Amino acid sequence: MRFNIEQRHLTDSGGHPVSSATAAVSFHSIEAESASDAIVGFASEHRGEIIGDIRKFPGFQAMATVRNIEGVYTLEAAPSSQKFAPV
């Protein structure tokens, strides 16, 4: 299944909070068996450590807080309607 990942930074690499005006938000796409697997896969690809538990929600959605050298950020996984183009 294909998932969209929303990555929202909470702190910068120095550990300082990111203001809402300059908050870095990025969107990514990943294939996984579940929303939890999508978050784990994305975090490991970006050398991140999941802080706490992955929160699962109805409808194949999940959310987690992750820390890596870039700072602390949240990841939210939701199903995507996009498909990979055949090669």
C-alpha cells in the first residue's frame, strides 16, 4: 500500500523550537504494509529514532515523533491514492 508522509519539524538541529512562521513541512511518499510500517521505514531511511509509541488511528493512519541530527519532528502517515508509474 502507498502512504503519504507529512514531516513537520518541531526543533532545529540545535534543539531550538521552530516557530510556526518558519516551520519546515515536507511531504514524502512510501510503500509499506501499514501506516506504522511506513513511519518505521521512513524514520530508518532518514536515520531517525522514534520517540515514544507510534499512535495508530482508524483508516490506516498513524503518527509518531522522531529525532535525528536535523532535530525533532512529527511524522503523519495516511493512505495515498497515487500509484507508481509502471516502468
